[in-house]
Amino acid sequence: MPSFRITVAYDGTDFVGWQRQANGVSIQGLIEDALEKIDGRAVAVAGAGRTDSGVHALAQVAGFTLERPMPADVLVRALNAHLPDAIRVTAADEVPPSFHPRFAARSKTYRYRMLNSDVASPFERRYAWHVPGPLDLEAMGAAARILDGQHDFAAFQAAGSDVVTTVRDVMTSRIAECGLRIDWGLAPTAIRTPQSAMLCYEITGTGFLRHMVRTIVGTLVEIGRGRRPADSIAQLLVVGDRALAGPTAPAAGLFLVGVDYGPVCS
């Protein structure tokens, strides 16, 4: 019985998230349904992590075991033939049966995109948070770097979360201007700067709490708007009160960029 690891990209706008649920269409559920058609039996799929409703992925990782042997490239084509266009399997590899996409992961990287312009582009609304008005990118960057290292991120988790510990290790936390946007011909005067209206916050860590990245982004935007100082983010790490942090940024701007397994599983 061969075991496989697949890499999956998806537009999460129209789904309830990664995890199969009683109501709504999930990424995991659609992949399991596709595998049942391919393997002729119910196949359980494990993911590297759970993305929430509306969150996207560039390289989510999932694992499962089949009864039917097949080459990895054939599996990719077969899965994509049964999946909607919003979900694409980009790669597949045969792995040892002991491989688990969540427990074998060394780190995950998330990216959040913010469109800092006066007018929201209709072509970015599904993939970025529209944040109008001036932002102090230098202050936001200084605040983001404070999150590097091991901290208690209780202030940045979803209310009512039930986890054993809220301590997490962050390797990098950075925000920068990026030119990844669709040019839709709007006059440059309506955008902060023509080539840098899109801001990207990127964070890599060993694990994340529910809504952690989106709450960090909401707090960074408040800092960028001058509503709180950059060093206030350090106080939030100490106090650990979710009510004192910024709002939860919309799901549309968040992407799971990739999962790192180190040299053994890469």
C-alpha cells in the first residue's frame, strides 16, 4: 500500500477551510472524495495544518495511503481531473508510511497581502485586504521584528481557543512593499506609489495559533495608522490579553506559502 505526500494550491474563497466539516465544502473533503473515485475506497487525508474559511494556500501539504499502486505523476493528473479548478495538486511524492504532514513539519510560512490604495481593485478583492490611507511602513516593520524568537502569543489567538500552550517559536516576521498586484489601469495618483501599493507581511514559525497571523496583521495596521506605538506589540506579548490586540484581519489576504520538512523529507 503506497503512501503519498501531495502539494496543493487553492483559492480558499468559496470553501469552509481545509478541514472536512458537517456543513459546507472543504478542501480536505474534496480531495478525499477524489481519492475515493481513484482508489475505489474511502481514503483518509491528513493535512500539514488547518486553513480557515476563505484562506488560501500556495503549497499546502497532505498525506495519505492508497491500496492501488500508481506513479506519482499519474496521481497528480488523476486528482486534478476530479478536483474543481480552484484546487490544484502541483506535486506528489511517495513517502514512508510513517510520514505525517503535520508532525513531520519543521516550520510553516504564511504571507498576508494588504492593498494600500485609495480605491480597492476589483481584481485583488479575493486575495488582499484593502487598507486605504497612509501607513507608516517603518513603524510596522519595527513592530514585526519584535515577534522574532520564542514568545507567548496568547494576545494574538482567536477568542475561546483551547490549546495546551500559547508559546510559539517564530523564525522570521517581516513586512515589506511588494509589486505583486494586477495593474488595472488606475491613475497613479489614486495609489500610494504605483509599484508598491501592495504590502506583504510574511512570518515563518514552528506552529501557529488560530487567527494568530491575522490578529498580528490587524495590530500592525493599527501601528501603521498611528493608533498605537510600534513597541506596544512587545507589551502584548507580556500581558497576553486578546482584547488589547488589534482586530482580526480578513481571511482573504492570508496565504499558506509553504511547509518545510528539512532535507530528509524534501
